[in-house]
Amino acid sequence: MCNTGAPMPTPRPPSTPLAEIQTFTGVLFPYGATVIRYDRDMRSDALIRAKLVVTLAQWQGFLGCARLTPEAFEEERRYLLGTNDDWWDPRAPHRLPTAQQQLPGAKVLNVGVDQSDPERILVYFMWHAT
């Protein structure tokens, strides 16, 4: 049935959550970053939330890609990540310094960082378009 003489389509590699997040948001992540969970709502105002795990070196790389500085993170900005909702639990960590970056095209990036575990950094990532 497939032997029609037409070239076979090249199989597309499976999409990964990290690749999907990068495609929708334009925000790049360092190699090896691991998505714990994410969701997206593209109805009216687009929203993507994700929890990721990175190493310290990966965190430094992410800051550079997102054009954020360590000084931009403040505990008082945690509210930018919203309230707890199932797996999305920005109120759970004891400390969660958070920063906001205004992006082109009326888009916003909010990032919280939980560094309570010296082996891994937990990143709360929220991107939305208004």
C-alpha cells in the first residue's frame, strides 16, 4: 500500500514538553532541564505554567536566556504566580523569590525559584499573553 513511488515522509521526532513550552513562549531552556509538569490554556489570554528541575549551572544559563538577573528575584513578588491549584503550588515552598519579565507583544514571564534542595533547583514558570 505504501509502495506508490512517492517518497516516504520523514518521521517527526516526538514533541517533548520542554520543546512545546519553548515553541509557544520563545523562552529557551538549557540542555538537560527537566519538566515535572506543565499545562497550557490558549483560549482567550494564552497561559502556560510549568514546574521544572534544573541544576545550578542550568539555572544560570536559564537566567541568561530569559534576560533575568538574580537581583530581580524578590520574595514579595511570589503573588505573581497566583494561588495553589492541584500540582501548581507556588504557596508550598518556604521561600520562593520571584521575578517578572515583560516580553515583546504584550507577553509576560513570571519565574519563581525554590533553592531549598542543594541538589536541584525547582523553577515555577508562568508565561502569559494579554
